[in-house]
Amino acid sequence: MRNRTRTLALAGSAALVATLVAAAPAPATPTAHKPASVHGGGTVSYPYVPADHDIRFTVDAEAAPWSRPFPAPGGEQGMPVDARGRVTVFHAMPDQDFTGVAEAEVDCMVTGGRTATVTAVVTSSNVGWEGKRIGISVQDGERGAPDRVGFSRGIANVDVKADGSASAAPVGTCMAPAPFTEVVKGGFKVTPAPLAPRPARAGVSG
């Protein structure tokens, strides 16, 4: 009788465990991150030009990691911050009766929180920027704070030589100053994402 009672108790325990396991939720599947991106456009406040100047930036950039290989050692697969998209720079100068415009192709983007840094190579302009890389930083404001933009011309990216002469230095990929100007019209949306893992090399197993 004692052995039968013990057998029934063990069977009951097994049934309870099976019921609990069946009722337990399945392990959560890791959430896939959305690709990093920056979208939007805005007019900025820049105190070093006349008040009637109109400076605007439009950025449409999305991550495309490891998509831009280059021949230097280590560049065969590209970089985790490779990106694609377009940047437009617009600067209306009524006092000079001229509006400067540049269109550029995005080549790099890196995000951190609500801030992104984007670089793009100019494909067309009326100010002689063709072939030059420009850097733009964007901060997506929160809790009512304004969005902000930084750019690699004007007060930043000056290369002062030993003889005292100065010129605009080349802009490297994903290089831009902190977002130092305030967006007064329009806005930007920054979607951050972790850096993508390095892809497996062809012909190399785990």
C-alpha cells in the first residue's frame, strides 16, 4: 500500500510539472533591430550670417552596413557604418541675391541614442563642392527640446598650418562636429541601432 501511495504521489508530481511547463510562456524571440536611419529636414539658426539668411538641411539616410568595400587592408568587406541616402544643403543669401544648393550621396552614418552623424559626398552644387565630403550631425530633441544640427563648414573643420595659413580640411567618413545649431523650423527623426556584426568571410567556416 505504501509503495502504491508513493507511486501515485510521484505520478501526480510529474503531471503537475508537465502542466506548468505546458502553461509557461515560450522563450521570447530576440527583437530584430530596425536599421539605423535619419529622416527629415529643417531650417537652422546660425548666428554668424545676417538674420535674413535661410539655411536648411534635408537628410534621408539609412544604414547599409558592410556594403562599401575599399581596397585598403581591412576594407575588403566595407565598414559597419556604411550607409546610403541623400543630403541636401540649401543656403539663401538675399543680401547677395544668391542661393547656394548642394546635393550629396550618403556614404556613412553612425548613431548613438537620439544623435546621428552622417557624411555624404557632393554630387552636384552651384558653389564648387562637387566631389567633396560634408559632415552633418543631427540630434532628435526630446521632452520638448528642439532638434539640433551640426555641420562641417563655417566654424568647424579648419586646418591651420604652421605658417598661419588656414584652409578647410578634408572630412573623413562619419566625421562631423557636435550638433551646435538649433532647428527653428521642421525637424528630424533619428532611429538608432547597434553596429552590425562583421559578416563571415567567404570560404571561412565558423
